Amino acid sequence: GEITYSAIVKVAPVKTTPSVSIYPNPVSNGLMRVQFEQQEKGSYTLRLTDAKGSTAYKGTVMVASDLYNETISLGASIAAGTYQLTIASPAGKVQHLQVLVK
């Protein structure tokens, strides 16, 4: 029964880059998941528009943690095609992401 100790090491958390992502992309079954990673906490406005500029979805998401996922139901009747998701942060910063719907 001999006791030995290993060397002391420092463990640092993995740093992640702030991002917003959509999965699955292409979207299927009318369900789109939006993941907010290391984003400012607060209310975000989301708007999904088609190629003609018509709004297919509009809503808000309350981001309350460093890694937050929101599932959005677009409805089974949403037409296949390319859409643009516009995301406005609480501070007014706007991002645009391309979304493909099967």
C-alpha cells in the first residue's frame, strides 16, 4: 500500500467563439433549431424571409445562458427553398444567416 501523487496541473475552460448557428440546415419537417453560443443575454428578434422578401416567420427568443438552443416550428407547409434569417440582438446588432428548407 504505497501512496503516490501525480504532478499538479492547471485545467482551463475551452474558449468558444461567440456564434449563432442553425441546425439542421437544410431544415426538414418544418423544425429549425437556433443555437446561441456566448451571445449577449436578452431578447433577440428573429425574422425568416423568402427570396421575394415575404416573412415566413417572425418571433422573439429570450437568451438567458451562454449556450442556448431554441426550436422554432415553421410549420409543415413551409415551401422548400432558400430563406434568410435576420437576427437582431438586444443591442441592435443584426446578423443574417442563410437557411435552406427541404
